[in-house]
Amino acid sequence: MNNTHPIKTTVDVRSVPPRERHPLIFQTFDALQLGESFLLVNDHAPTPLYYQFLHERENQFTWDYVEEGPEVWQVRIGKQVKP
């Protein structure tokens, strides 16, 4: 998904306890305005998070890898403007 939304903030969850990561990420996403994005920084591939977004925010987000490991993953997650 090609994402050209401006990055509003960076959320680095590497130091956040695992059980708090997804709620923080979804809270950040929900606070975005349409067309904005945030940069997620993680210490593992966020594949489960991607599938959670597909299920809980279907057709509402964009997802673009900026960096794909092996130690750091960065994903630009945007709030999709509705057509």
C-alpha cells in the first residue's frame, strides 16, 4: 500500500510492555485525522498487528513498511481518506 499521508507522530513500542502495545497503537491510530499517519517502531515483525487492523479497522488504514528487520521494523500506518 503506497502511503503518502504526512507522519503526525512516531510510536516506538520497543520499551512498552507487550500487553500495552496494541492498545497504544490503536489509540494512536484512532486519534489521527483522515489523511494522517504515524510511524510505528517495533522490535519484531508486526504481522499479528496487521491482521488485527484488517479485522478491526477494515478499509480504514494504509500500511507501508519503511524498515523490515532484522532488529527493527518500522511501519507507516495511515488513516485512509474515504473515497
